[in-house]
Amino acid sequence: MYVILDLCLVPMGVGVSVSKYVVACHEVLKKAKLKTELHAYGTNIEGEWDDVMAAVKKCHEKVHEMGAPRITTTVKMGTRTDRSQTIQDKIESVLQKQSE
Amino acid sequence: MYVILDLCLVPMGVGVSVSKYVVACHEVLKKAKLKTELHAYGTNIEGEWDDVMAAVKKCHEKVHEMGAPRITTTVKMGTRTDRSQTIQDKIESVLQKQSE
Amino acid sequence: MYVILDLCLVPMGVGVSVSKYVVACHEVLKKAKLKTELHAYGTNIEGEWDDVMAAVKKCHEKVHEMGAPRITTTVKMGTRTDRSQTIQDKIESVLQKQSE
Amino acid sequence: MYVILDLCLVPMGVGVSVSKYVVACHEVLKKAKLKTELHAYGTNIEGEWDDVMAAVKKCHEKVHEMGAPRITTTVKMGTRTDRSQTIQDKIESVLQKQSE
């Protein structure tokens, strides 16, 4: 089952700056060979459900290893059976309608 | 890794009523022997990460089987290494402070 | 416009315990005379859009006043024009279907 | 109070395609002269809290006017008092650390 997932992982108990943790998560996602798109409030990820979820779990493990005692994560995720759709398809369907 | 997760699964393309899909998801969670608490905008779930994620995947599969061509899900999830904490602990820590 | 909103406000830069901030937010919501239901990963709130949003803003202001330099909040919110629906209606529609 | 907000508005009861509703919301945000960045699972928006929330409310009103009887929206939003930060700052702080 293919999923498009938006990941926003917030470490707690380690101050206000989170960028180094986001960078560490991107390394995990890269190693998992997942397609990702960074934005200002999270990272879009696409791939097979099990691969994506395994990578999200590794992100939690990695950020705990880096010293964060607590993590709160918000995820939005979409699956569909009517057609296949990528991150790029979703953006293009909006951009194309905007240009009509 | 123990996780407390808040699941809000929204079927798309099947009208405005979602309660029968929420009921179907609760049957999946019950079969998975996971502890759950229903609220007005989702269901709190706690358990081992792999068990909880496998159940969330089954919820998506079940709701697609019921005829929903598309699903968008919002999840909040927390893990921590400093102490163990249940759904009940989280609620009690607030109620107790309210009574102080 | 009536809204049912699920609020999960997370203070950053103030350690791992958030319960005292949740309690402070509940005082703000109580003063605003809004109906609320606490759960393990947030608080359901219902009321007129402007009243609810004004209270959410006050929660941010209050938690910053308490010393949190940064806040990340996740909100789920629903509006509908086909019928009126309360927090209790949403829960009962699921419980009733479960008992069928 | 300056806020960076990620908006994901999902119309219900109007089929599976949401792009025309996303386009309509972007017109509302543009009229409100708010800075926005589209991504595959939402739109980042930044500005003064009241301006941003008024625009989000207008998006709900607009999408209901377009015939959607029900809407479920997920929002992530951040405020901070320790420094000012834009959408671009947040992305650059990650990109810069990635290049170190």
C-alpha cells in the first residue's frame, strides 16, 4: 500500500532549536531511499507503507539516541485505491488548476 | 518502543458520515488487543510501536475494503525514554494538577 | 460558524513535562465558557469559531507568559453545514453504531 | 503575535478530488496578502495571528459555499518569543545544517 506522509517530529526537553534533529531524520530517510520534500512545517515522504513507517520509527529512535528524552510527532498520511498518485502529482494537480 | 498515538482516520469519497468507519477501525484495534480511548476527534491508542502501526495499517486496508477510495489520516504520537507513561497517566497528571 | 476543535499545544524549551501548561490552557478555556473534553493527546473544544480561536490565541499568549519561548500546536477542526453536531453527538454516533 | 501555520483543509461529501478547493483557498490567502508555500500535504502560511486565522475561517466559508457540506482541517502552528522566524528561515536553518 503506497502512502504519502507528512512528518513533523518535535523533540522535547532539548531546547527550542530542532534543525539538527530534522537533519538527522533526513539522513535516516535518505538511507531508506525514500523520496522526500522538506517544507517549513515538516517533510513530505512517499513510498510503500512498511518502508515509510520503518523509517519514521528509526527517526524516533535516532532522535532519542541524540539525547531527546521525549518526542511528539504529528503525521498526516494519505492512501488511495482509485489511482496512483505521487507527491509531485498532488502539487501539479493544484498548480495546473491555478493556471486554468 | 512504547507509543501513545492519537488516530483520526477520515474516509473520502463516501459522503459525510464517518461513524461506521470509526466502528470498523475500533474492531481492528480490539482484535489487535490494543488499549483505546474514543474521543470526539479521534481515538487514543497505546502499545508497542510495531503493534500499533500494524493496526493503523489494517484500519486503512479495512476502510478501503469498505469502499472508501481515498483516506486522509492525522496522527499525533509520542514516545519517551525518561519514564514509562500510559494514556491514563497523561490524563491523571493534568487532573491532579487541576486539583492542586 | 460552529466548530469542533481538537487542541494539542506543546511548549518547547521548558523541559519534558507539559501538564502545568495544559492546566493553564484549561483555565483560559473555562474563562471563555467553552465546552471542553480532555483526552490523552489533546482537548476537544466546541463553540462559535471566533470564540474558540480567540481562546486558542489566549492559550498561546498564556503559555508564552509562563516562560515557554516557543510553542508548536496541532489542531484538528471540523465545520459542517448539513446539520448541527456537538462533541457528544460525535461520540454517541460511534457508540450507538457499536451497539447495533 | 506572528505565526507560521500549516493548513490542510479536506472537504467531505464532495468526492475524492480536492485540488479545486485548494485553489479556492489559495485565492482567499492571496487576497489576504499572506505569504504561502504549497506542498503535497498542505500549505505553509505566515503572518500576524489574527490575519492568518481570519483567512483560515474564510477558507472554510468559501469551501462550504462551493458545496462541501463538511470540512475537516488539520493545522500545525508555531509561535515563538525568543526570536522572529519566517518560513524561509525555518527551511534555511535545516538546509544550512545539512551542508555543514
